[in-house]
Amino acid sequence: MQPFLVVVDSTEPHERLVREAGRVAAATGTPLVLLSWLTEDRLEEDTDTLQAMKDALQTSFETNDARELAAQFVRETANEEFTNIGDSVEYDVITIVADESDLADEVLRVAEERGCGHIYVAGRQRSPTGKALFGDTAQRVILNFDGLVTVLTE
């Protein structure tokens, strides 16, 4: 069965998205690819924050890599969301660095590389003018993915 791709960040709608995708995956025996993403600015901020915390606490973390911390956060979120699902959910975590304007292209690239047949993505409310001017990741994925797309809105 083709895996489902779930685009995840640290917001509550994304936790719900992981939970809903996990329920369908458990019921169908489909593996998940959980795609965590950071912007370049966020990567630099998180790396700087990790270093400052390490210095202040005079300790070390298991990793100094913000990408790995993002992946660890997604794994923890998935494990928490999947605990109430009877069957186990098989999943991999991938972390990418991309600007929001490039996110749809990166989602589509990962979906193709992993052979995904379904993408789960969170959408947000935007005016038609805002969509026209700034684009919308969910909309671009829907229009350009040759498979099923589930969009969760608030």
C-alpha cells in the first residue's frame, strides 16, 4: 500500500492532522511519512537557542541539530497521538528546510520520492486576495498532486 504523507509543524491543527491520519493508517495498515519542516530562519533561531540553553545550563543535549530536534518533536507528537489507537502505526519522520513559498514543491517532491498516494496537510483561512497574492501551500498541493489530498482547517 502506498504510504500517506502528513505535513507537520508544532501547531494544534497539525496534532489533529497527525491523529486523523494515524486513525486511517491504523485502520488500513498504511504506513505514514511524517514530514516536518523548518524555514532557514527558524533553523538558525533554533540552533542559536539550543546553544544558548546549553551554555546557560552548562550541559549538553543529545543533539545540537535543530533538524533532529524537530524530528524528535514530531516523533513525540506521533507517539502521543497514536497511543489511543488500538493498532500500531508504522511511520518515518523526514525533516526538510524550505521557505513557505517553496513548501508545496518540497511536499510534492517528498511525496513522489516516497511513492505516497495520499497527502494530509493543514490549511488556513485566507481571503481570495491573500491566496492570489501569496499563494497557499494546501491549494498548490491539491492542484499539483496526482492523488488524494486531505486538508484540515481550523
